[in-house]
Amino acid sequence: MWIRDNLDLIVSKTLEHLYIAVIALVIACIIAVPLGIFISKRKSLSKVILAIASVFQTIPSLALLAIMVPFFGVGKIPAIIALVIYALLPILRNTILGMESVDKSILDASYGMGMSYFQVLRKVQIPLSLPIIISGISLSAIYVV
């Protein structure tokens, strides 16, 4: 049986695929979450960046890989870059939506208690928007795999 004869190859390629997917997802989170937090306060900038990310999302994956071959060659690096590009939009969009969805009265109360901007961000706004951010990461994980 073919599966039994090639089980070691199947396992190694599956682990390689998971490695590439995890690396791409981590890089996308490192880029998209801070960027989403930063631009969530700037409406015009968030519209432009979301539009750019949406354009990248519409490019078919094989076409994107074909575009990357002259620059990066064939292998794991272009695959990781392409997967990072595909994972950015859901994480970025949900980070912005999560940050904007925090009730303004909660933010006002936090400032009224004497918290600085970064304290409000770290102790109030990010924890309250975390479920929405995590749903974007989850969606990106599905895209990447």
C-alpha cells in the first residue's frame, strides 16, 4: 500500500507544512497586531492600509508565489512570505475592529481614574478587544493551513 510505504515522507512533509504555517502566522501576528493597534486611532490611515491589505488578499496564491520566485527563488521563504501576506488582513482588520469596539465610556472612566494613554491601552483596551483579535488570528490560521 502506498501510504504505508511512504509514511515517513508523509509525516515529514506534514511537519514541514505545519512549520511553515506556524512561522507565517507568528510573523503576521507580530506585524498586524501592533500595526492595527497603532492605526486604530487614525481613521484615514486605517482605511488606506486596510485597502492595501485587501488588494493583496485578492491575488491568487499561485500567482503570488509566481511573482515571488524571481525575487526569492523557490522554497520555504517565498511560501512563508506569501502566507504572511494572506494572514495579515484578517488579523489587521479584527485588531482595528476590536480596538474600536471598546466602549468609549469605559475609556473615559479609565482616563478619569488617572490612567495614562499606555496604561489604558495595556490594561483596558487590549484586554477588552482580545476576543476579537484572537478570532482574526484564528481565521488567519485557517487561511494559512
